[in-house]
Amino acid sequence: MKTLRPIVAALVVLGVLAAVVLLGRRHRAPAPPPAAEEATPAPTPVPAALVLFFPGDDAMLHREAREVPELPAGVPARIKLVMEELVAGSHQGFAPAVPWGATVQAVFLDRDGNAWVDLTPPPADVVAGTDGELDLAYAAVNSIAANCPGVRRVQLLFGGQQVAT
């Protein structure tokens, strides 16, 4: 019986401690509700400027600054925006770099900085001769190079196909 006394005493002490803990939890003031996280407002787009190149009457390319609502962070999306603005034509009266109602069908970019831009093909005889082809190629390449860091080469596709010049 003497050997049971310390065990019984320990059990009583443990029981009292458990009761105190349980009662303490029950009478504790409820925790305040978590503060509602303030929604972080979406960043307001900051207008940005592109530099586009259009052919002039003097057979040279001319720079034209173009303000856009927002400049995409990703290079493929930026290439697409540059090409869409180039297709839209000059705001300063230069000749069109893309003389038909083309749309940008796709843009691909590999790790080495090679970009492929797929445009809808032109109707027959719209890009007349070597000068028209060169105007389109140089306007596209210069505009992409000026606005898309890391692009080393540009290949234009028409309807997903390479076109022999």
C-alpha cells in the first residue's frame, strides 16, 4: 500500500493539472477574428513606348515612337505586340511595313534568342518584288530588336511556312 501512495499522489496531481488546463481554456477570452487581409490592388498599367521602323519614300527605314497601354513582361508577348503595332501601320505617314491586313498567328522563342513570327500569308502580289520583301523583313527585325532584349535572330513565317525569297 505504501508503494501505491506515490503513484496515487502523482495521478491526483496530474488530474488537477489537467482540470486547470481544461478550465483555463474554457474561460479564456475568444481570440479576435483574424484581420481581414487587405486586398492588394492590381498594379495600374503604366503606358510604355515602343520604337517601330517603317519604310519611307527615300527607301530608308524611319523610327516612330508608339505609346502602348502596357508593355508585356514576356518576350514572346512583347514580340507579338511589336508586330501587331507594325501591322497597324504608321501614325506619321510612312509607308506600311506590312501592306496587307495580316494578323500575328503565333510567336515562338527558343533559349538561344531565335524568334519565329508567323503572320497570315499575303494575298498574291501584295508584297511586290525584292524591295517590298526587304522593307517588311528589315522593319520587322529592327522593330523587334529595338524592343525585345535578348532576341538574336528573327524568322518570318507566313501561314506557318518559310517562304523562299
